[in-house]
Amino acid sequence: MNIDLIIGIINIVLIATTPLVFAAIGELVTEKSGVLNLGVEGMMLVGAVTAFVTLVLTGSYILAFLISILSGLIMSGLFAYLVLILMSNQVATGLALTIFGIGLSSMIGKQFIGTPIQGLNPYFFIALSFAIVFGVSYFFYKTKKGLIFRAVGESHSSAHALGYSVIKIRLLGILFGGAMCALAGSYMSICYAPMWQENMTSGRGWIALALVVFSTWKPNRILIGAYIFGGVSIMQMNLQAFGLSIPGQFFNMAPYLATMIVLVLISSNKLRIKMSAPASLTKPFYKGR
Amino acid sequence: MFSYYPSIIVRGQPSVLMNIFVPVIAVLLTLFTGSIIFSLMGYNPIFALYTFFISPISNAYGVSELFVKATPLALIAIGLAYCFKNNIYNIGAEGQLTMGAIFGGGIGIYFYDVNSFWLLPLMIIVGAIGGAIWGMIPAFLKIKFNTNEILTSLMLVYIAILILDYLVVGPWKDPDGYSFPKTRAFSESARMPLLFQGLRVHFGLIITLILIFISWFVFSKTMFGFQLKVSGYSPIAARYAGFNQNTLIYLAFAICGACAGIAGLSEVSGPIGLLYRDISPNYGFTAIIVTFLGRLHPLGIILASLVIALTYLGAEDAQLFMQIPQAVGFVFQGLVLFYLLGADLLVNYKIVFKKNI
């Protein structure tokens, strides 16, 4: 094996894994505040299509990313209104967000399928994804605000009794998650693919949710999980290139099978999950107005 | 100066009246939002809503198509009710549907030249088994390894669809099919009998209605139904009462998988007649909305399946006659669920207006 090949593989892994890192770190922050948002896939798709369409219509990359992040904020804001103010079931609302996002994205992008664009160099975003993960880690474990944020996720009643605004902090957590998912989507449609296709995230949003469980809600481990995952996915592609006579569909199953195996390995230790998951996750907060 | 401001107060008991009215409110709000969306897109909202919701069912063929679409939705939704009553979030019905189609359809392909009365019943049973097996994998992983059933059941959807894809382009491909990714057509006796001459509505509807009736009986008259409900409301109370939670989880997943499997089989041996890649326009996911909109209640699920089936038909017509992308149907489905979940507040809380002094 020569050095060029190794560098080539590392390069591909970095490029392919970055959307998972963005989406997973966003969802981790949301879950740390005590809210489970299953709408990751939907927000990624809407983020991807809005970025793509904006780029095609205006030709501006900056505007494309800004509009995309705005779409993530709107989608997650809708979710936040339902689960925080109207106290709806978080699991069902997240599913609704994903179904809505799938429909909305394919409606918006219908006439842009196959439109060619000039892809953007991904390296800035790869660096950004590392910076965001380390930033989140610093925020959670080295700052007082981070401690308050985690307290809201662990015990909203205690945080409320101490005078912290549970709703406001959760809103920020949800909005951050939405922005990151949209960024993941826009990275996919503008840097990674670069194109728009219906359901182009093909389950990455759900894999990001699994990565949060894998990380046992610790930011830095998102990187470990995502890169193991990205490495395995790329390896299956290379095995295919070596001419193993296994049908392509079975190679395409690898990411989903790997996700299930990872979940089994990490979840089988019940105590570890119980100790690391935010204790108020999915519990609605009613302060008794 | 006095002014009044709204305030949310917990109800002592969930409101029965609101429980029935909230789904109606949700549908009406969706229609209202839909008309706004259509006007923003530059269409006449009245005409668009008419094209979407009334003209598709204004003749016998349209009504029959409504039932063709509602059949799999209602069947999967009643299965999901077993899971959701027990607070188990099985969202992989699409995969269980696909497995049912593969298992049952496999029988149909193997006996493609056999014409006999036992073929269809055998396919239905094998389809149900296929769906149930696929449904019990997340149950097994949840019980044995404590995995989150939402994620595992969803991963199994992607895997099932890839298996179907492999089969229809690989070993099961029609030898005379000019390399199209599809299988041989089933024999005549492997097809669901049509209920009316010239209309596509088929025997799957009868199966669905029977299974929904049985489910009504199970939910309201049997110990099993009671156990599901109790362990959904309060797992601690259920454990104290000595209910075996693991059995309940296995059964809920198996029943749901079997229902989805039969739904998949009744699609391929009903309107389709062979296996190919796109056997289901997201019925497995849309049925989640049907279950919630129908309030997990058999009668509610029947009504909700008709409403949601109409969004499929309406989206087809809107694309055909107004060039509105068909995906608008999924947007409407998402909106219904949003409004439903939001308006659910009225069931457990009431809004009072307090005087601000």
C-alpha cells in the first residue's frame, strides 16, 4: 500500500463523515437540554434543498448557507413551539417534522433535480466541524453557562427552582440542533454531492441520532463514532473495488447494519445508558402557570 | 384598564369531547393552511382544494381508488396501535410491509404457473409471517440488548428495501422481462379477488375490516388489550400487577409486523400483481399519522385512513391537472400531524382567560 492511497482514503473518509458530525453534534446539544428531536432527517433535507435552490437562483454560496441555516432555524422553531409551548409528545412531533421535511424538500426541489452546480471545496467545513465539536465540549464542561444548560437537561424542576428559564434554554438547544442539521444538509447538496436529489440524505439523519447514543452524550466521542462509522462505510466501498463478487445492495446495507451493531454494543450496558443519558430527556416541562 | 390574557390550566381528567374534536380541528386547520399554501404558489385556492379533495372522489372509480389507498394504511395503522398503546415506537412498518411482500410474493413467484385455491391464503399467511419476523427483530434487540426500537426498526426499513432491490434485479428477475427490474407476474389465483367488476378495490379491504374488528374486540374486551393499555400508561403499575412486559413487547411488534406484512402482500397481489422496486409510496410511514389521527381507536383509524388516502389521490390529481408537485401530499400529511399534536394540548389542559389588573 503506498502513501498516496492512504492519503486518498483519509481524504474520502473526512469528506464523507463531516455531515454526520454536524448533524450529530447538533442533536447532542438538543438532547443535552432534555429534548429529543427525531426530525434530524427532515431538517437535513430541507437544509439541503434550500441551500441548493438558493445557490442555483442567486449564485451566491454565502447566501445559500445563510438561507439554509435560516430554514433549519424555522423548522426547529416550529418543533420548539409544539414541544415547549404546546407540550406535545416529542417523539411524535419529531416524526412529524421528518415527514413534513421529506415532503417539503421534494416539493421545493422538484424542478431542480439534475441542475448542475459548481461544488464547493469541503475542507473549510471539515475544519469547522472539528471546531464546533471542541467548542461544544468546552462550553459544556468548562463554562458556567454550560453547566446550567446541562442542569436543565438533567432536572428541569431543579433548574427552574434555581431561577433558570427552562423554556428559553431548551429553545436555544433546539435551534442550535436545527441550524447544525441544516448545515449538514447544505454541505451534502453543495460540497459532498454536489447536486439535489429527493431523499438524498438516505438515512444519515437517523444514523446521526444513533451516533448520539454511541457517544453516550459526550461531545468529543461524536467524532470517534462518526469517523469509525465513516471509515467502515468507505472500507466497504474499497472492498467492492477489490472485486469481491457480492451484489452492490449488500454493500449498501453496511451503514445500516453497522448502526444496529453499534447500538447493540453500546446499549447492552443498561447502567451506562441510564447514567449518561440526560435524565429529563423527552419529559415535557410544565411550570404550572 | 382591565385586559384579559390566556392561561393554560391542567384538567383533572382528560377531556373526552376534545379527544374526538381535536382530529377534526386538525384536519380543518390543514385545509385552511393548504389554501394559503396554494394561493402563495399562485393557484386559485378554491379550485386547488376542489381538485385536491373533492374531484378525486366524485365518481365510482375515484371512490374505489380511495379504498384501494386506505386499505394498506388502515391495516398498518391498526397494527401500529398495538405498539403505540404500549408506548413502543415502532416506526419501521415500511420495512415490515416490504418483508411481507417479499415473503408472500416469493410464494407467488415460485408457483407462478400454479392456479389453485390454496395459493392466495398461503401467500397471505407467509406474508404475515415475514412481516412478523422483521418486526420481532427490534423487539428482540430491545429486550435482549436494551437498544432503542425507534432507530433499529428504522434501520431495518433501509435493509428490507435493499433486499427487495437485490431480489428484483438479481435472482427473482423476470427471465422474459427485457432486464427490467421486476419479477414474473403472479398467476391469476395468486391475485386478490376484485370486489366489483371494473374497479380496483379488492379483497384486501375485507381482510382489513375483519382485522380491525378483531382488534376492536382485543382492545376493549380482552385481558391482553387491558395489559397493553396499562403498561402504556404506567409501566410501574403494570410491573406491580405482574404483567410480563417482554411478552407484551414481543406480541405488539409481532402483531404490528404481521399486519404490515399482510398490507404489503395485499398490495403486490392486489393492484400490482408482481414484485418490483417501488411497491409502496411510504404507506408504512404515513400509517403512523393515520394511527395518531385515529386516536389509536379502530373506528377512528378507519376514518383517518380515508382522510389520509384522500391526500394521496388529491396529490396525484393536483400533479396531473395543475402541475403541482405530488410531494405536496406529504406536506399535508405532516401538517395534519403537527396540528393534531399541537391541538392535543386541549385534551389535557384548558385555556382560561384571566383578568389582568
